[in-house]
Amino acid sequence: MTEFRRSRSGASPAARPALSLDTEATFLKGAGPAVAQRLRGLGILRVRDLLFHLPLRYEDRRKHQSVARLRPDEDALVLGRIVATDVRIARRRVLRVVIDDGTGGLSLRFFHFNEAQRKNLIEGHWMQVFGTVRAGTAGPEMVHPQYRVADSAEALQPERDLTPIYPLTTGITQQRMRGLIEQALRLAATDAELAQALPGLDGPPTPDALKVIHRPHSDEDARQLLEQRHPAQRRLVREELLAHQLGMRLLRSRLKSHPAHRLLAAGDAVAELQSVLTFSCTGAQQRVLAETAADLQREHPMLRLVQGDVGSGKTVIAAAALLAAYRSGLQAALVAPTELLAEQHLRNLSQWFGALGITPLFLANRMKKAERAAVLAQLAADQPAIVIGTHAVFQEQVTFSRLALAVVDEQHRFGVQQRIALRDKGGTRAPHQLIMSATPIPRTLAQTVYADLDVSVIDELPPGRTPVVTVVLSNERRDEVLRRIGEACAAGRQVYWVCTLIEESEELDAEAAEATAARLRNELPTLHVGLVHGRMKSADKDAQMRAFKDGISQLLVATTVIEVGVDVPNASIMVIENAERLGLAQLHQLRGRVGRGAQASQCVLLYQPPMGDIARARLETMRSTTDGFAIAQRDLELRGPGELLGRRQTGDIGMKLADPMRDAALIPPLQSLADRWLIEHPALARALIARWVGDPERYAQV
Ligand code: ADP
Ligand code: MG
């Protein structure tokens, strides 16, 4: 059979392109139009992209394991004779099969199966299965293992090599993917572009490294790959990190090359804002105010991230920048990740701006049509404006007549793609971008994720704050906690009681919060207990928050919706129920809601025993430190960068092999290498970006 099939569009064989890495993947054998479309969903357009579609992990199917030695949670390949099959109809149909390899019986369960499959499983025949072992009631079992059946054991040999497991999409199997990559590898052997030496990078040449990663042959290769220390892996990790640095640098220089509005009023705006503040700014705030004011006066857009722990006073920085735009006769927007937080910003900023005679506009999804239309009209009109809202502000229907600045609160939910989209909101001039994050990111990770941004750090809390004391208590001591709450409220203090997510459902979450509020009202009958959760109407939520802020309610039961930014200085106790369910970043954010006033504050982390090791380590971290950066570092160690940044951001980093945390030490030399490459090898730089980041246009067209 030939290696390629004819184009489906009816082109004559003569028009068939000679296959190379630059050919569209659809010309490969086994990749018709339907498959090609699915490949596109994975970012694979050309044959070359297949080469850089790397295994997520490997499965070791090189040896049959004996049933007697199986351990729960391990992946294993097992060969046995089918000794029993039956179909049970309990709540749903289940096909159960038992195989025996002479050392014991292994149960298999299938919930999805058809008649042909069932008939194929004949008692006395042999079955080779691969799957994760679980401890069943009657010995080891596997649920939906992969399997092969034959009438003799000889027909079911183990694999000779490690089995690479690729990221897939529906409609493409591992086998299909392996077949396609096999063809790409054959073409790679003769590709000149791929064979180019990469100056400054040592290790095996790219084509050799790729071959090992996709098709490990020797036992030595297998061992090193499984331990993640193969020279081929190390080489490709460095290539990927370099490509990422190059891409981010290119993105930055493109964004920076656009003209921006010079906000010459920026310096005066800082002084003007300070004249209405009831406090004086910390040294760290002053420094960051000066940094942003300098940026805003340049003729190219500011791209700045302001990092500061919860309560460090980032809002002041945002306010000064917004005012600078307004006083320059232009428009500025501040967006927050939740409506609750946007409303709070509106309240706070309305106080400061109100004193200066400015009324900010508000824009959110759940607004009345007419109200919304009025705001849109004002933004489209040729007049200065400050608008505060959720990300709805940057939706397509919103047109600004002269947007000069976008402030984004909580950067970890805002990625590169959105930063690029933002640029287009400003018309001929690109808006300045100020991004604020209360998720302290360890430097090691920041240098990868924010390689395209300048970073300012507010590393000082406003004076007069007493550090929060944290205690970790088992649910069995709930009564004690209630007693303490009663005493504290009697003394005029206020308390948050946070219910954590039980299911991935806002609805159930809301129900749980309602039940908790009811229970607490019963247990603490003298207190006024408020309640906020994600399913409440915006106005109700607002009323509840306001009542708490005004001291009308003493105890506020809330879901994790209050996680970011909510500010009630008189609240000095934070109780988090089932704290073992939350990650460190979230716990830190929640704890940041207290300790904002002068009085001593407490955070009570309630847990339901028994607790796993990681949960225990998390709560111990919370108990022992309030330093956001230390907590972030620990979080990264316990969970990996993906979770810390949230899924969207990981998608944006889009790393295939590299792990910015594990590989942190590799990054600094690659940063200077990237600078050199952009000057000395610009074409090679583009090629490397295309290989690793995929669509080079993503950076190039900015
Ligand atoms: P962040 O957004 O960084 O978590 P905020 O901007 O919400 O913090 O500020 C937290 C609280 O501290 C607010 O009530 C704010 O008014 C107050 N604040 C900010 N800066 C200062 C300061 N320099 N001195 C005293 N209070 C401050
Ligand atoms: Mg904030």
C-alpha cells in the first residue's frame, strides 16, 4: 500500500503533493477529512505538528503481572483464562468477567458493552487486559480495562516497547494516533529544517530526541523515560522552554510596538487621588504608583502585572491609573472576575471618585436592558468615562470611543489570548494594560507565565494590622467554635462562616449553605445570621453583603463566592468548614477576608477526620504561615502549576513536556539565549515557535 491516499477533492494523482513534514496531515494514510478535522481540534494541521504531539505518559505493557501480586492503584497488564462471565441487571446493566492466571482471579466490570463484545468473551479462551487495579470486595478488579481475546495464550504476547499515551480527542484512538505519528517520524528522518542545529542547545539533535520520545526501544531508554530523566526529554524540554520565551518576547515586542495614548496627567492623578484617601499609602504602594504612572506616560502601551498579597492595597494602584485616563479626557475600564467583586469595586471607587466629582459607570451581564443600553451609549459617545464591571465589559457588543486603559483584577483568570483581544478594543491606539493578582506566584513560575509582562510587587501590608492566628480543628470540636463565636459577637465582632463545595454544582452548594445558615440560626439564636451564595439574585446578595458591612448581621454564612476581594474590616473571625477540601490558594484568599482591621483576627479551619496526607500538609502550611508567597510555593510543590493557575491559564501556557516548576533552574540561561536568538537567528526563532507553540500567527500577527 502507498503511504498516502489521494485527496478527497478529486484531484488527480499528479496533483498529489510529495509528502513532507509541511504537507497537510490529511494526506497521511489513515487521515481522511473526518480525522483531519479532529486533528485540527488538537492543533495538528501539518505532518510536522504530529511530531510535536508528544506522549502525556507511557504505559508499561512489557510484562504480564501475576494476579497474586497486583497492588491497588497500579496499572498492570494481566493474561488469564476466562473462567466466568455474566450480565447483571441491578440499577444498570453490568458485564462481569473473571479471568484466572493460575495465581488468582481478577474481576473485570464493563458498563458499556454490546452483544458482539459479550459473545466474544468465551469461557476457556484467553484474555489479556490492561488497566488500573482496584481493591474489590472479592479480590482485585479492573473497571473497563483495555483487552484482547484469543483462543491461545501464545497469541497474546506483551509489548516489546513502552506504550506512549497521547492526548486525544473523540473519534481518534491511541492506535490511530500512533499510526499517524509513525508516518511522521519516517518523514522526519530526511527533513532539513528539523535537522538544523539549534545554537546554544546541547543534547541529542531534535530528530533523534523525537524518535526516542515517540518510540523508545531499549530497556535503558524505557527506564530513563519513566524516571523523566532521559537526555532526549531534557533536550526537548529546553527547546520547549526556549520556544515559549521566544514567543512571549515576540508577543511583548509586538504589543509594545503599537502606539498608545500618553496619559500625561498620570503624575497629577496620583496626587489628586491621595488627597481624598483616608490613609497614607505604604512605601510599596508609593513605589508601584510611581512605576505605573511612568508607564502610562509613554507612547507605547503599559503591560504591567501588579502582584500583592490579599489586603496589600492594590485597589489604590488601579484607582490612580483609572483617574489618569479620565483626567486625560479618555476612557478606562476595570474588570473583576465576579459580579460581587465588581460591585464592591464600584462601591469603593465611587467613594473616592465621588469626592472628585466623577461617577463611574457599571456594566455586568445581569443588568436590565435599558440600563445596559444607556451605559453602552455613554461608552460609545466621545466623552471621558470610567467603567467598572465583569469581563462582560470586553464583549464584542461593547464599543469604546477611546479606551486608553484596561485594568484587570485577578490576573490568574486572564490569559495571553485575552490580552491580545484587549488590544483591539482601543481602536488605532492600544490600551494600557494593568493586571492585578492576589495569587502570589513564585518567581520561578512567574518568569514563565508572565514572561511578556513587567512585574511590580507590593510587598508590604498597610500598617496596624495584626497577623491572623490560624487554628486547625476537627469537626468534633464544633461546639467549642460556636461558643467562641458567640463570645466574639457579643463583644461587637463579626464572623464569616464559609461552606465549601460539596458537588461541582452551584445549586447543591447553595442548598448546603442554606442548610448551614438554618442550623447556625438555631444554634446561635441571639445572632443575626446572613447568607450569600452564587444562586442568589444580585440585588439580594448585595443587600446581604451590605447588611454585613453595616454590622446589621454578625455572622455571614457564605459559599466560596466571597473568595476574592470582599472587604469588611470589622470581620475578625473566619471559619472554613471542611477546609480539607480546598486548595492552598483558595484557603489563603479566604483567610485574607479577615485581619483587615486593627483587632486580632482568627481563622478556624474545621476538618472532617480522617484526613489524607496532602490535606494535612495544606492545613499545616496554613497554620504555620500567613506569607502568601511561601504558601504559593508550597501549593506548587503539593499540586503542580496547573491547579495553581486554574485550567485556563495552563491551557495558555500549553506546555507539552516542560514543567515550569520542576524545570525552573533551566529558565534563566534560556532567557538570555532567547534574547540572542531574536537578534542573531530570527528565522530559526520563528521555526522553533511554530514547532512548539503551534500557530505562529498567534504571536506574529499581534
Ligand atoms: P487588595 O486588593 O490588595 O487585596 P485592597 O485594595 O482591597 O487590597 O485594600 C484592602 C483594604 O486596605 C481596603 O480597605 C483599603 O482601603 C485599605 N488600604 C489600602 N491601602 C491602605 C493603606 N496604605 N493604609 C491603610 N489602609 C489601606
Ligand atoms: Mg483586590
